[in-house]
Amino acid sequence: MLTFAAAFFGIGAVATGLTAQYRASKAEDAYPPLGAFVQVTGGQVHYVQEGTGPHLVLLHGAGGNLREFTFDLMGRLTDRYTVTAFDRPGMGYTDRVPGIATGLTATDGDSPQDQAKMLREAAAKLGITDPVVAGHSFGGIVSYAWAVAGLDEDSPVNASAVVSLAGVTMPWPGALDRYYRVNGSAFGGVLTIPAISALVPTHVVHQSIAATFAPQSVPDGYGDYIGTGLTLRPSSMRANIRQVNTSRPQIVALSQRYPELGLPIEIVHGEEDRTVPIHVHAEEVAKIVPQVNTVRLPGVGHMPHHAEPQIVIDAIDRAARRAGLKPVD
């Protein structure tokens, strides 16, 4: 009986893994890279760069990819900025941070600091100088890490300003929910992540997207454009979950250096955000960094750049002006 059970579960695990890989391959066929690649230490970074003017870097949130910005926001900015949207490490088509274990049972995540280091190297190779760095959700903490790195390194890619769009900024109270704790474990890496990747139905994915946008509606065409199948690839799921699951100590360390930052910081945050609550992040960082300017959006959830794109654009323009940059007229 034990031999039979072991064989049964072994066959099931193999079948699930093969299904997950098949779905991943189909997703990559349906959603190929939109941009180009730049080689950095230990791997490559996928990016899209368009426009003319001062440099603006866009960093997407957890589980996403640069399509988050090419869907709409980027096209509203390329008339006066050179806009570069990156796939963060492990997401989309960018490789993991070098040296991070990526096996099924590994639990380490690419820290915000290491992600910023990798993306700063890519930016340097692309000739990006004095960028305004804007990050959404988990991309927010990577944008702060980008700015903090400039405290210790005199580099042309040091941020001239930061714009946080519903961004993770401060350490949160308590533990993450069970989804991250289980899937971030060795057990999750071996069993539950391949099962989710292989078996999650499309309607569940769309429900998750709707919950992220709530109380706003999902824009027409967003779900078909964003490439959710890329997010559900086992490799991307492991990278994303491990990044979030292990990030709190790094966020604590980063937050201790925020008072040293002298650059302009603009925050746009919805008051109804349940994913990255405004009272945990935007309100707390404003208490320790005097130059923070916060725009609160009543009735808006976690996607301010879709709900109120002009307010986000105004915040980016304001950050650029405060930094002494002049967008193209």
C-alpha cells in the first residue's frame, strides 16, 4: 500500500509539473518579450525604452511585469521623458539576481537592495542618468532601495527623485498571510506552486485581478494584455513569493536610512488600498522623511496609475521639477 501510494503521488507530481511547464510555454508564446535585453553581471534584464527628455524609470509590482506600464501609463509620458520600464529580477523576462538559489526547495528571495543593484547596472549600461524612479506596489520598495544605494555610491544612475505609487515603503506589523508562508517554504516550492501553476482556472485569475483593482473596475483589455500566464510560470511564482516572503528584514534596514535621503519624494496612494494600506506605508514614511509629498486618493484602491493616471503624471512632473529636471515641452 505504501509503495502504491508513493507511486501514485509521484506520478501525480510529475503530471502536475509537466502541465505547469506546458502552460508556461504557452504563455511565453502568447506574450513574448516586448523590448530588448541588456546583459548585466550574472544574467540579463528585459526593458522597454521610449521617448525623449529626462530619464524616468518605471518598476512594476509583485507578480507583475513591465506590461503593467506599457498597457497605458508609459504612452502618456513618452512625449516629455525618456521612459524605461524594467522587468524586475525573476519577473517577466529578467533573470534572477546572481547568486540566489533558485531550486525547488530554496526559500531565499531577491532582496530589494539586490534588485536595485542589478537594475542600476542595467540602467548604467543603457546610459540612463539622474532618473526619476517610480515604483508601484513592491516596485516601490525597490525604488527606495535604488535611492538608498545612491547614499553610498557616486553614480550617474543615482535617483534624482522617487515616486511611490501605492508603494511598499515600511515594515508591516505581524506576519504575511498563509499564501506567502506556505508557498515560500520548501514544501510550497516543490508541491503547491506547481499545482497552482498547472491547475488554477482562468476565472480565479480574473477574480484576483479584480480584487487588486477594487473598488475600481479592471480596465477593458487589461487582463488579456498583462500576460497573467507569465506570472503563473513556476519560476516566476517562486521568485515573486520568495521576494515578498523574505523582504521584511531588508525593508527594516532600508527604512532606517530614509532620513538620510535628501531627494524629492512624491507618493500617490489610494485610501481604499487593502493590498498596501496607506496607514502602514505612506503615512509612516512621511513621519520620518520631511520632504515627502503625499497625494491621498479617496475611494481609490491599489492601482492609482489606472484609476487616476493624470494625478500620477502630475506627481511625476512635480518630482522632476523639484529635482531640477525639465521635461520636454
